[in-house]
Amino acid sequence: MDTPLTTIAVVGLGTMGTGIAEVLARAGREVIGIDVSEAAARQAVASLEASTARSVARDRITEQERRDILARFRTFSDPQAAADAELVIEVVPETYEIKQQVFRELDAVVSPTAILATGTNALSVTRLAAESQHPERVLGLHFFNPAPVMKLVEVVSSVLTAPPAVESVTRLARELGKEPVAVGDRPGFVADGLLFGYLNQAAAMYEANYASREDIDAAMKLGCGLPMGPLALLDLIGIDTARTVLEAMYSASRDRLHAPAPVLGQLSEAGLTGRKTGRGFYTYDSPGGQDVVPDALTPVDDTGGVTGRTVSSVGVAGSGTMASGIAEVFAKAGYSVVLAARSQEKADTAKTRIAKSLGRSVSKGRLTEEARDETLARITPAGSLDSFADVDLAVEAVAEDLEIKRQLFQTLDKVCKPGAVLATTTSSLPVVAVARATSRPEDVVGMHFFNPAPAMKLVEVVRTVLTADDVRATVREVCVRVRKHPVDCGDRAGFIVNALLFPYLNNAIKMVEEHYATLDDIDAAMKLGGGYPMGPFELLDVVGLDVSLAIEKVLHGEFRDPGLAPAPLLEHLVAAGCLGRKTGRGFREYARR
């Protein structure tokens, strides 16, 4: 098993199998493609021909190199063709019956020293290995789609796998230019184990009519920097495939967060499995198409035909980073801004912070000096909320403490003129509890900016059961004017982004608690396999472990789901004062500045 892997068979020439075969052939391996469908084999060859032709056209390979790659890929319909392979990778449909049949056929064909790898992302590698005559040579080799592009490969060992087999395929993965991550055998492994729980929660959120599919996807792309929204990603993966993975995860974990959302079953049974059929959560131009086309669920009018109130002046309450950033956003867009803090000195300091931020934009060529000066001239610092008497929109951006916010809104209720819109930027507290502190709860709305406010495009517009239609319309219109993307959501813990993000982060912590994978491997898996801009532990340390714990507690308190209970490791680190980058130590240690 420690011999060089030069001849490799790939069983199953669907999208993933074809992609793996391409990676291997381009890396100089002799590739034996096997599929019972001759049409699938022809399509695999055609795909490699087209891909290599594009590489030649882009001067990435020569015509001779292209011919060599194509010559190294041969296709067959009989498993007997794998007889000389040192490694066989099966990528057939995700059922035990089909995979076990493939392993039985391979046992009768290949050398006893050949390694057998399953490409499953949902089934038990141990169970598949137990069916083999040589379970010590069976392991998991989980590539990510599209295989030629995605860097991550999860190398999955069962309790039966021989270490030399793991070493051989790990070395191969590196030679292919991939980043191998060693993991144990449990459904979903690292990347899909975290990813599919998040996707499932997004499907459940959509099914509950909490937010539209467009708003859920936009929120996660703009709020978290993800390459795709969760519902669009489910359509790409295949809704039936996602359901299979989740069923396997739930059978192992019994965690309700893994129990497939009913809508996944309904769509699967109806044959609406995503891009491959032309319809899933979205409708596509054709089966296998990528372009979304309008359908009956496509929103037409974001304001529902309601006209918002006139807003020309804005008050921002607070003196911290978020308040300063929000004030900068409004002033840049041409609004007159009153920036009120607990003292004139704090307000002046906040304006100075804005001046520095604008100065950086000027030095980077993003803003002219004239525009900087005009923006600053629109901001009036004040040491009292009395200065909000004439504002059309008051935005609160103070500490995330319900009692502090309630007191502030009681003051706004007395100070602000009739008809002024009162907005809170809370990320986790109930907006209606703030609204009830006033005599005009119909004028109160959530306006959740993301940090840093000048850079982040998303604003969650949180409507309570008391919020007036024209107040919601006003905030949406203002968001567009300040060049932000508004998404609508109801008044419940976490809104869209945090309700989907923090359970995922919590599950990552649980993986470490259970010694399933290391911090580095989990972060690498989510960046390389999921396209996340930061791994979960990098993000936790940036957000702050205390902030993360507080949000987890709010989510758990509202939804009462045991799976949302904060991981004990997170609680222990917070209790120890290890809060992330701001204290120099969180999940990792950082150099003091």
C-alpha cells in the first residue's frame, strides 16, 4: 500500500467522477474510467476534451500536453479494467447497496495491495470496509465539487484502515496540488458535517416563511462573504443529495438540527431537485442550467406598493465603532447627520474617528478631499439626545443591553418629533421589547447594520408585529439611498444571518470538544471546501467569544432546541477571559499590540 500510485481507476463517471479523473490525468496518472453507462463514459471524455481545449486556448498547457492528458484517460464498462490499478476511487450513487456491490466486484479483480477509496460524503466508511475482503485497505477520499478547482480533500480513516494506505493517498493528494485533511469516520466528515446543518436550517427558515429565498441567500452572501447563498447552493448540490446526507447525519447524531427540513423531502419527491432538473428552490433556464429565471415566487415590488416617509436628516445615537460607521454611511449619502453621545467629548471623538476613516479613503483614491470635507460638514456631534428633535430617522447604536436600549428609546419617544422613524441596530435582542418602551411602537423598526458599516453592504430590516407598513418602506428606501442591500425578516432571535451563522460556529466548537478534528483542519476544511472567507475559529476570535456566547444563549433561549445550547468549551474560554483577538487569546493566541 505504500507503493507509488501511478495507475488509478475511477468508478462512476458522473460530474464528480469526471472531475476527479481530470485532476488525476492532468497530474500525470494513468486513469481508468469505469461506468456501466457508455453514454456517461463518452460524456466524461468529451468533458476532458473541452476542458483541456480551454486550457490550450488560455496558454495554460500546450497542444502536446493536451494530447498526453487525453491519452492517459481510458474508459471501460467492465470493473475488470481496474485489475492493474494501485488505487480505485468509487464515486457511484450514495446508497450502501450500490457501493457495496462495487466493492465486492473490486475485491474479485484488484490486487490485494491495491487501495480502495470511497468518495462518499454521507455513508459510513467503516460499514463499507466491513463488507470488503481486505477492510484494512478501504478508506474515504472525499473530493469537493468541482474537483479540478476545489483544493480540499478529506482523507477518511475507519477503525480498520491501515496507516500505510492513509499515508499513500495523503501523499497523492498533495502531489495533485490538493490540501488533504485527515478525519475520522462519521457522516458528513468535517466540511459537510458543518455545511449541511447550516443548509438545513436555511431550508427550514424558508419553509417557515420567515424570509424569502432571495433575502436568505443575499443575507448570507453579503453578511458573511459566502460565494453562494444556502438555497442556491442546495440547488447546485442537489436537494435529493442534501436530504440523503442529512438523513445519514441525523441517524448518527439524533440532533434535530440535522433532521432534514420537510421541504427537502417534498421537493425531492416532486422531482424538483435543483439545477439538474431545472427547478428546486429556484427555477432555471433549463435542466442543468445555471441561470435563474423569474417564477411565481420572484419578488416584484420590495415595498409592497407602500410609499415611505420623507427622510432628509438622521440622528445616530452612540459613540462606538458601529455608531461612527453608520454616521459615516449616512453622511456620505448626503444626509444631514446628528451624532449624539453621552457627552460632547465622546461625540467629538466619534467624529474624529470618522475623519480618520474618510482620510484613509482619500489616501487610497476612493474619495476626493472635497467629498471628504463635504461629508464631515454634514455631521454635527452632540452631547445630548435633545439634538434629535428635528431628525426624520433616529438610529440607535449603543451597547447590546436591553435595559440600556429601552431607556434610550424612552428618551427618543419624548425628544423626537411625531412621525420620526425610530430604528435599533440590535443584532440579537427583541425589537418589539424596545418598541414597547415608547408610546409609538408602530414607528419602531430594526435596522441591523454589519461591522464595519461603511464596507458591509447588508442591512437586515426587522419588522415587529406592530411596525407600520410605511416605516418598513421608509427604511428600505433609505438603505437603497445609502447603497446598502436591505433584506426583510421578522423579529426573532438572530434574524437571518446570526440565526444561521452561530449554530454552525457552535457545531465547529463541538467537533473540537469531541477531538474529531483540530482547529486548523476545521478552518482549512471550511475555507477550502466551502469557500468561506474565514474558518469558524478565525471568525469566532474576530467576533469575540463573549459576543458569540451571548448570541448563542439568546438563540437557545428563544428556540429551546438542545442542539443550540452553547458548547461548554466556549463557556469555559469566556469564563477564563479568553475572548479572542481583543484579549490576545481565544481559540488561538495572538501577539499583543
